[in-house]
Amino acid sequence: MVVSWAVPANNTIVDGIWRVGTDIQAGLYRTIPPDAGFGGCYWARLSGLTGDFDDIITNANTDDPTHVRILESDAAFEADGCGTWTKVEE
């Protein structure tokens, strides 16, 4: 499992795995995947960073504009191919 630890810009998330409360803050985030029509955006809210399937709280593959609420209780958030997520509310 590859984990990104370089902190993203305030209120944004890019591809990688980000620790909630350390690298990113909880809240509602929105993205518009750059490759609409190709199902290239994968995201997951994670309860741990072991890489086990059981760490996935919820996830999806999409090419549609998407909102995800990241909770303070989530260990991490993973994104791949989704473009930039922007925080839209706490």
C-alpha cells in the first residue's frame, strides 16, 4: 500500500491516502472527476491503514461529480483518479 504524507493544500485532497485529523480535516468534500465516462475515480473512507479489505468503511468507483462526507472517526481517506476534492462544508 502506498501512503501519501505530503500535506495537500488547505481544504483540498488529491490522489493518495490521507490520515484524517493529521493530513486532512473531516467534512464534506466534492470532486468532478477529470475523465468523465471512464469510471476512473476510486475513493474510500478507511477505518485503518493495514491494507486489509476490512479497513474499507465505504467506497465507490465513479465518473460523476461526487460528494463524500469524511468523518472525524475515519482513520483515513483514499482517492485515486478523482482530480482535486474541495471541502464544501465542515
